[in-house]
Amino acid sequence: MTDETSPTYPRRDAEGRIQHLPDLLGVALAGLVIGVLALVVFDAGFALLGFGEFGRANGWLAIILPAWIFVEEFRAWSYGPARIAAALVAAAVSITAGLLAAGLAEELPPLASGSIAAGVFALVYSLIWFYGVRWLTHRVG
């Protein structure tokens, strides 16, 4: 037997930052799918109990697990203006993109339109955060 340790996922550096964009996107997508599935189960359960129609839950709640990953990424970067600026820009742009996506899907039930919006938010935030914080950290020093 060998004492090799299996690589962890997502791959992180010594400071705990996710090293590769596909890892960040994969973890965010996995969290989003789990969140949507949990919402579907709860919404179906409430609909079966007669507490409302299926599909009326707010799909934006699916962003909870991806947001947790983003908070952990924020905490892993050292203190300074680069991480704050990258997080603020990523949040502003991704919320706007998510709201636009929800607006385009307004004819769908709230569960579907909110889930689409949460997916757009997670994708846009991941891209802007991953490249933005690295670029700003390099520029600031």
C-alpha cells in the first residue's frame, strides 16, 4: 500500500484559493443543481400537502450553496482592496445579469425563472471573480 493522498476537489493552493476556473465553475454548478433539486422536492411536498401550486417557490434560493463557495473564496484571498473590488464588481454585474435572465423568463413559473437567474448569477460571478481578483491582485501588487 502506498501513502499517496488522493487529490482534493476543488484543487486549492496553500492559502485555500481555488486554483482552476473549471473547478470553481464545477463546484458552483453542483451547488446550484443541489439547490434546485432541494427546491423542487420542497415545492412538490408543499403542493402535495395543499399549501400552494407547484412551481411557486422562489428559484433564487438555489444560489445559497454557490454563494457559500464564493464567500469561502473571498475569505481565502488576503486582505486588501483587490478582493473587495473584485467581489463588488462581480456581485453587481452578476445580480444584474441574473435579474435580466429572470425578466426574459418571466412567463415561466417562479421556480424555473429564478433557477435560470441563479444559474446566470453563478456563471457570471464565477468568471468575473476568478479573473478579476487575480488581475487586480497582480496590478495592485
